Amino acid sequence: MEDIIKGIRLGLNAQFCDKQDVIDVLRAYDISFLFRFQFTDDRIVPATLSIDNICQKQ
């Protein structure tokens, strides 16, 4: 699961983290991204990433 989240975070990082105006808006309104992963055994696991999680340094 952590590898999936890391992949999503890296993809969003490439889209958002070089755009300071987008980062400022997401932080100002406390906007996070919510993902729901559904597995073959019907488990649904939510994951939330904030812009700070997405743009954190590796």
C-alpha cells in the first residue's frame, strides 16, 4: 500500500509542486486529495494526501 501511495504522491508532485500559486491556494483552503483503494476482497482503504505531503522533499 505504501508503494501505491508513494507513486501517487510522486505523480501529483510533478503536476503541482512547481506551481507556487496552486500550492498557496491548496494550503489556504486546507484542500487535500482523498483516494479510495478497493481491493479484490472488497476492502476499501482511504488515503488522504495534503499538498505538504505531496511536495515534501525526498
